[in-house]
Amino acid sequence: MTVTNTKAASPNLPVWANIGIYILLLIILAVFGDLLVFIIGFIGVTVAFASYYSGRVSEHELHDSDHTLH
């Protein structure tokens, strides 16, 4: 069984779409869950989105690396 890099294979969503999905998930947690489920879900969703963004290379870092090659 081979493992593929899904981040390289899938296109990145725009920032507004990521924020919209994050807020939609929090609203679903608030409407359908009780306080404990909301708190645990909030922490879980926030950690998942934060770990996704910490693994991405920002455009600023890409531009800075281009200048160091010259």
C-alpha cells in the first residue's frame, strides 16, 4: 500500500472558504450539542485548523526564499 501526499495532490481552498467552514462547524456544534460537546468540539476543530495552517508555507516565506537564492 502506498501513501500519497494529499496536500500536494489537492488544491488549496481560499482563506475565506476555510474561515467559513470553521465558523459553520462551530455553529453546528453550538446548535446540536450541549455545552460539554461544544467546548470539546471547539478545542478539537481549532487544533485541527491550527495544525493545518502551521504546516502550510505562506506566500511571504516563498518570496523571501526567492531573494536568498540570488
